[in-house]
Amino acid sequence: MSAPLRYIERARTYFSELGYTTEYRWPHFTDVPFTALKKPLSDCCITIVTTSFVEEKSEENVSKESEIVLAGDVYEIDSRVKACDLFCRHEGYDSYATNVDDVDSFLPVSRLHESVAEGRIGSVAPFFFIMGCAKDIVEHCGVPRLLFTDFPLGNPCGEPFKAEQQKTLLSMALDLLESARAPRTTVQTPFIWPHGDQWKETFMTKEHPFLDEKGMQLWLQAKGALKAEKAANR
């Protein structure tokens, strides 16, 4: 198994080559809050807090699929909505190595409800843990627990449409939720990306840019609009 991709270093190099002179600074917390689980998972309500841009399918939402979203308000989606009725139009994943066609590969909605049916968890509602791909970024920022799978950015919860693998990963995340005794506890899963490690060499390079030409144009437009909005609100 090869070493995980160092996203912080790669991102700095990538944007420097694009002409950006100011390095992005990721948040970093020395002290990380932590609370050990105090009751059985079968009595717990569980939810996922995600940075993925997930929306419920509708004619209006799908028609905006090509837009770039830089920032938005915190919002909620009814946990009863099925994964097949959700979609992601965010560009923040490795589109050369994988896809986000299966919402359960980054937001395990179906797997959570299966865990309720099997009695592993009590219900689906608020609590917090992370399943991540960008190990160095998550550990740099600081989180109570991290279940890390060395997959391309976009599929922290398993390969798209591999339900059994996704189920195993969710089970490992729940195990970590139960067993962790201190903050910054990281567990790496044994899964290996089946298409090789070439993606680690090419992600965020001139060969495989983070955004294609159209995506970059949309991103710059969105960035300009966000700056204008901030200036107007000063």
C-alpha cells in the first residue's frame, strides 16, 4: 500500500503554478474537543455532517448542475430522502479517477438506514464523525475521530455502487465512534483503490487539473460574485 497523497503540499504547488502568490492556510486547532460515547449505539441517533454539496433532485436543481458553488449557508436535507433522489453538482473531487454518481459513496444515506433496520444504531438524526479521503488536511485541522480510506477525493465512504464495501466502511466508522478514547484518533481502512495509484501522481497537475477549462471559468465567475457580495455587505 503506497503512502497517502499529501493534499496540502499538492494544492500549494498546483495553485502556485497557476500564478497565485498567497498560500492557502488550512485551519489548525491544537486543542480538539472530544467526548467518548456514553451509551450503546443502538440507543443513539446518528447523522453525517458533510462538506459535500448535496441536493434533492428537482427540475430546477438539476438544471443548475453545471454551476460552481463556492460557499453557501448551512442547510439540512430530510433524512428520509433516498440516496437515489439526491445528487451532487460540486466540482471538488477527482473527476479523472472517480465519480460522485452514487451519493452513498460520500454520504452513506442508504447504509445508515440499513444500520437502523439491523439494530446497530437507534435512528438517523444528529451526531458527528468524519469519514475522509484527504488525511493530511483532516489531521492538520484536527478532528475527534477520522476513518481514513485511501481513495480518490470524492469517495470516502466506499467505491460508487459497491454497497457491501460501503456497509463495511460505515460499520468501521461506527466501531471507531464507540472505541476512540482520545481526540485525533485516526484509523486507516484496509481497502485499496482497484484501479491503481496513478491518480496520486496526476491529481491537481497540468495533466489532470482540478477544474477543466469550463469549470475554471465558472469558478472565477463565482469567486468574483462572492467578492462583490462581501464588498457590498461591508
